[in-house]
Amino acid sequence: MGASKRYKAAADQFDRERAYGLEEAVGILKEWQNAKFDESVEVAIVLGVDPKHSDQMVRGAVVLPHGIGKTNRVLVFAKGEKEKEAREAGADHVGAEDLAKKIQDEGWLDFERVIATPDMMSVVGRLGKILGPRGIMPNPKLGTVTMEVGQAVREQKAGKVEYRVDKAGIVHVAIGRKSFDAEKLVGNATAIIDVVVKAKPAAAKGVYLKKISISTTMGPGIRIDTSSVQAAA
């Protein structure tokens, strides 16, 4: 399928071979003609790692300072006082075996994030084949298996995003919407680049931060000067 007129027009507004400073790249992106919907803005970070080796996996989560333009629906598996804590923190759904059964038997998936207390993982573990492929299986490394369920719920509601390097060695993360002020997009992009830089595995050799680009859902990618963001990070 050929590129749309709007895509071509956006691509003509910058030099595809040049690497821009982050602020300048965001400024270019903000000038593009709007789509019929509020597009997501995504940062793609190419890393010098081999994800096939577990000691070179780059994965984690970060609360973006300006959110991502949507409020996640949060499901919490907890009982007793922790159930109450989750509800008071604003969780959309809280339960235990009842919700697990609803997911398994009815295919219910009216949520985007899942949090569980450690004692509930025996129940949640049965949902691995359903939640795993969607990238929402609770994980202690991501702060989604925790006794601090209230804090975890608030973080997810505030715009916490997870990042993980894919098989090609690339981290893709949504950092907001095109309607965001440029300063908010720059702030969110800086936050994710900073945390990925700090997550460099000890086993990674050579150049770690190889390439960065920023794009909208329907737009071309603009290359970012890695030296400028590394200096900031």
C-alpha cells in the first residue's frame, strides 16, 4: 500500500537523513496535519543488545511525568484489607477467584492493567496464557506483583508505562498524544530515554544507544540525535 498524501506531506517537512535534537523533532511533529483522531506519539529506541540472552534483556516500567493521554482500567487481584486498599486507590475491578473464573470462562477483558498481591499469584498464574500474550501478566519486576497495591494502582492511573526490548532489539513506547503540548511530549520522551539508558545491562557490549526516532501513529519517524539525549540523561 502506498503512503498517504498526509504521510508524504509530513515526510517532506524534514530531512530523513538528519538526526535532530529532541525539542526540534517534537516541534516538526507538532506541525504535521492532524489525522481524524488524536494520534499516539511513540518513541522507538534501537539498542545494542541481543535479547536472546537473558542477561541482555531490557525491561521495566516508569511513570511518565505527563501521563499518556488515557486512564488505564486497572484490575487488582487481592483479598481482605488489600482489596479495600485497592478500591480506595481507584481500582476499576477488584476480586479474586471470581474474576479469574470470569476471565477464563467468559473471555472477560475489560481492563488494560493487572495488579496482584503475592498470595494471589497461584490464582493469577492460571491466566498466563490469556494475560501473557497481551503483555499484562503481573510481574514483580514491573511493580505489578506487590503488597503496596494502593501505590501500584495510583501509578498505573497516573500514566505508568512498561517497556521491553523486542526480538529486534528495539524498545517501542507510547509517550502521549499529538494534542499534547510540545513540552509534555519532550518531558515524557526524556523520561523514557533516561530510564532505558540507566537500564543498560552489564553484559551489553559496544554502542548501547544506537538509534532513536519519534513518530505519530500515522506519520513517518524522525531521527533523534542520540548524543544530545545521552548528555541530558
